[in-house]
Amino acid sequence: MPPLAAADAFRVLEFVAGNRRVPHSLLAGLLAALPPVSPHTSPRLRKAIALRALDAALSGSDADGSGEVLRKARDVLADPGVAACFPDHLAVVRDDVAALRRLVDAEWESLPPSELELEADRIAGAGALDTWANADQDTRKKLRRLGESTAREILGKLGQDPSKAPQVDEAANAPSTSGVNEGDRAQQDDEAHLGMGKGEASLAQEDCARHQQEPVERTTDARIPEKLVTSAATKGKEQATSSHVTGQAAPDHNKSHPVTGPKPSLMERKPSAIVYQWDSGDSDSERPPHQRRLPNYERRMRPPPAVPYKTRKKWTEIQERTLIEGVDKYGKGNWKDIKIAYPDVFQDRSTVDMKDKFRNMGRH
DNA sequence: TTAGGGATATTG
DNA sequence: CAATATCCCTAA
């Protein structure tokens, strides 16, 4: 794949960064893989990055009353580049972590729509009719082609009869509707599979909930997004991404998949793929084309917990010692018994976690 | 449920 | 970039 044009890289980053449910690791990967993007052209991007830093700072537990969380949050806000993203009211919250969290939530909610969303709206959403009306012949041809080819590709993948694809003349009346139509159908199909299979989408939500009621102590995690902010948002220019290597994301993935036939199609869902979806249950495809809507951006982020993504939990000394003791007493392999024997030590560890941990403790 | 192979994140 | 730690998938 040719390297992404800078303008497109910008669209991708601006869109992704503003989605709170996308983990910082994923965003960091994008930053590294895409052409350099200056955040200065987009208030949304600047703000999203700043909010991510705040999220990281606020992600710790403040139950210990140490004020650690608040201190970290203030550090982030002390950065003039971050502070500039917010009208004074965010900085005004001096020592109320809960209030600060609420304000951060609100700021996330009020993030302006990304250019990508606006663009999509122009092509396939409520703005589609205008776009079509204003398009010249060439543009209309392109729009129509986009719809048809997308439909064919998806239908082919689903093994359905391509002749059932929406008619071309329909597309001539309303731009790109065939694409949207089939896109919707494919998406519903995807969701159905997920639902019957593993329900990854809802798992993601359980994760959110779990993290809300059970904040993990994380002393180091604040660093990553903070780095993003200080280098990408505040210090200006493009140093944040200047040392990146383009197009390096893929190679590692393939090495573990020995060449067992043709390359997997791009349409194939990676089993490990995670779905970040819009609102559930839009059955937009029944509506007349001009009434279809993309979900609007204010409602986009469902339950907006702080730190919505799963974090790695380091094993504590107590856990390690207890694990060894358990293995002594119950024997290696009886992870279930051990877990039951020390319920509070291993409350947030699965038997698989324990097995894995013991395995890699034994490796030295 | 468990073992083992891998993917992914973190650290050196 | 290699080594390590944690987490995830899947066969049995």
C-alpha cells in the first residue's frame, strides 16, 4: 500500500484520537505509522490529545487519599499547550478530583466532529442530497462508482447474489445510496455474527464497567499520553512524529502466520479484531436514502467512563508469593483450586493468568 | 479447565 | 531491537 497522503493521515488521526474508546497504544501506533501530522490545524485533535493525557492522569485510584491523582492532573494542566485547549473552567477545579473528572467527561462529549465524519456526512449522510445536487457529471460518476463497487465487494464476500444489489438507477437518483445500503447490511451482519459468536462489542462494554468500579493502581501509565501532549501538542512543529517510520505496522503480524495459501483478504475479519461501534441498533437502511443519518457526534460516546480500555495489571509480590505457595500446597496445574483457596489475592486474576504467570516465573 | 502457542505491551 | 511480562486464543 502506498503511504498515506498527509491530508488523509490527518483525517485518520483526527478521527481516531477523538474517540475515547480507542486505547492510547493504538493511537501511538498510528502516530508512528502515519506521515507526520501537525495538530495545530485542528482544535479537535489538540483537545483530544490533551484529554487523553488528562484521562491517563485521572485513571489512578484516589481512594488512598494521597492526592497523587490530583497532582498528576495538575501537572498535565500546567502545560500551557494543554491549558490553552480549555477555557479557564477546567483549570479552576483546584482540588476536587470528582469534579475534574466530570468536566473532562463533558469536554470529551463536546468535542467537535472530525473532518472525516463531516466528509462522510456529505457523501452518505444527511448532507448527501446537497452533495449530489452540487456535483458535476464527473463527480457524480465517481460517487456512483463508489457505491457500486463497495456493494459488489461486500456482497461477494457474503456469498450473496450480486444481482440483488441495489439498482444503478436508484443510485442515480440519490448519490452513493447503494454503497450505504449494502454497507449497512454488511455491518448488521457483522454485528449478528459477533452477537452469536463471542459478543466482543459487549465484552468491551463490560470492560468499561469493570474499570469504573475497580480502578487499578497505575503509576506509570500517565506517561504515554503525556508524552504525546508535550511533544505533539504543545511544543509545536512535528517532532512528535518526525522520527517515525512509515508503513511499518504490518510486517510483524504476518511472520507468525506461515504462508498457508493466499494472503488473507482485506475483507476478512481478523479474529482478534475489536469493534468500536457507533450507537447500536440503527436500522437506517429501511429509511428513504435522504433521511439516513450518520450517528451524530454528541451521542457518540456511550457510557464515558474514565479510561475505558483494558490495562495491563502487573503482578504484585504478594500475588507471586501466594501463587508459589498455592502451587506447593495444591500442585502445579490446579489453578482453579488455588484461586479458590486465596480468593482475595487472586480476585482479579483468572486461572489462565495464574498459569501464565507461573510459567514465566519458572523461566528463570 | 488446562496447556501451550502466540499476540501485544513494556522494559532494558 | 531483543528480552520479558501480560494477556488472549484454542485444542483437547
